[in-house]
Amino acid sequence: MTKPTESLVHDAKVAEVGGFRVRRALPRRGLRTVGAWCFADHMGPEVVTETSGLDVGPHPHIGLQTVTWLVEGAVLHTDSLGSEQLIRPGQLNLMTAGRGIAHAEESVRTTGTLHGVQLWIAQPSTTRDGASAFAHHADLPRIDVGHGTATVFIGEYAGAVSEARADTPVVGMEADLRAGTSVWPLRPDFEYAVYVISGALQIGGAVASTGGPLAIPAREGQLVDLRIHGDEITLAVSDAARLLILGGEPLDEPLYMWWNFVGRSREEIAQAAQDWAAYVETGAHATEGTERFTRVTSSLTPMRAPELT
């Protein structure tokens, strides 16, 4: 039996990261992943000044890729590979953790607005224990959808292919839409979700399991679960809307997520937490760090992991 459409719409939960307000859309009870997408934080919009902004000190990751995408403002990324990269709207920062990486993020200290999202993609078993990596993509493919544009920041859609690394079949797009209606074909082997960054819209289409009609209103801060879908959806906007479309093949592997780690067992997570604790105690002010997590060049204080219960 198909779920009522209202049960497919989820309000993101307000949280705080690095002194900055975020709205967490993924994961949530009953919706842990969409394809390999396993985490989504909507940052801001918040005013940044010379004394306040986003300050996320050095912290670790394993088994995932971080996707940083901005709508307004600028963020400086530094990591244990020696990367130092300023990201601006319309550009992609993609960090692959593999067995382990550490990084820091801070907003540029000029008065203005910071607004964006950070997403995680769970790495499959074939790459999750591999080497870490970082890439910045300033030029990304765009699609004209009639009443706006879609930027494909990872994966492929409608012939537009991002050069960003993808370890599992996924697609990630930002759609910047004016008033109007557009039709979006969907892959039958993908799960999908739509997150509304700003504005409001109505999502139409058919539910694959019944062929019945789909009519879902959604507004800023809401995630729409489209894991069950038909061949296409329509996006109808009466004013303006900016949204993310996320999709991917179902990740046919169990995940154990805790703090900043994506693993497969509690024991694996506990070992990563122990390795990070060693970094905080001895590596933060050393020149080499530890075997798994090497030093991040940052003036910010490294984050301590919470207690693993």
C-alpha cells in the first residue's frame, strides 16, 4: 500500500555545528539513506561578521565523501592532505575520506550571508578503506529546464556529466527555478529525494507501485522522500525555488553511522574514535599527527569526539 503523500515530506531538524545553525534533513528515522546519500545539513542562511560565523575545527571522517555546496558566501577548507581551498557558490568541494582524513572549515570573515549545504555519500566496501583525496570543481555542467537551470555537481543527468569522482552510482543536482513547470525523468533503478533550500513548489507524478497520482507540496527546509517513484516527476513553482535533487542506486550494504564516521560495525567505529582521540592528545600540535589522522593546518581547536555509548 502506498504511503499517504504527507508521510513522504519530512521537516529538517534544527541543530548547531561549529557555532552555526543548521537544518539536518538526513539521516532520520525511517529514512537513513537515499541511494548512498546518508547525510544532509542545510547551513544558514546566517549573517557572517568579522567575529562570528562558521568555525568547524579539525575533525575526522572515515568511509564517506563530503560534498560542500554553497548558495551564498565563501568557506575555507583545509585538510590533512595539505589542501587549502576557498569555495564559492556554484562550485563543488569533494573530499573522499577512505580509511581516514581530517579537515577544518571556516567562513570567510567579511560581513555577509553564508548559505549552503553539506552532504555525505557513503563509500562502498570497494573504496571505503582506500586512500583519502580532495578535489575542487569550479566548472560544472548546467541544464536549461525552461523556467530555470539545474547544475549537476556529481553524477550524470540528461546528458550532463560532472567530472567529480563518484564511487557508487549517484546523482546530485541543484535546481534554481522561476515560476513555471518542468518535467524530470527518473531512473527506475535509482532512489530519489528532493530537498527545498528556499521557496516552495509542488511535486507531481505517479507512484510506481500503484500508478496513482502524486501531488506533494513542499517548502523550505523540507525533504521529500521519492525512493518509490514512477518514470518522471513534475516540479511546479509559482514564484521561485531553489532545491536539491539527490538520487542513486540503493546501497546494498549495512551502515553503522556515528558522529563523523560511516562504518560497518561498532568495533570499527570505536577504533576510529580511539585513533582520533590519539590525534587530539598528541597530533594537534605535532608535525605529523598519528598514523591514521595527520595534521590539519588550522588555527581552530580540534573537535573531541563524544562518548561512544
